[in-house]
Amino acid sequence: MQALGPVTEAAWNQWRPEDVLPYTSRVLEWFGEERLLFGSDWPVCTLAASYDSVVSLAERIVGGKDERIFGGNAERVYRLPAS
């Protein structure tokens, strides 16, 4: 899930979570938690929001810290050792 790309595509000084949610929520609906990975465009995102704001937005979109999106899916897809 790329929650931050839309933040830097929005009006940097004016965006609100409500501007981004329709797009990112649709991606979540289409692909589901089992097929998404959290990612950001850090440090570019800091032009529009702090990294913490980006993570908080992603957590809001998925309804909390979904361990699949925030690590588990990456471990599975890239065959990383479990943390």
C-alpha cells in the first residue's frame, strides 16, 4: 500500500486525509490486506507530511496496524525470515 504517493500528489500545504482516503481505500478494497505492502516515498513525502503522519494515515486506511500490510506480506513475498 502506497499511502504517501497521493500525499505528495495532493496540494502539499492543503491536503487532508479525506482527500486521499477514497483512492487508497479503493486499492484496499480491490486487492485486500493479503496482497498489499506498506511503502512510502520517504523522504519526498516530507514535503507534504511527516513520516509519522504518513504511517498514521496508512493505519487509518487499514483500520489499525495490520501485521500483514506492515511486514508480514513482505516477509512472505520476499521470503524474508520472520521477525
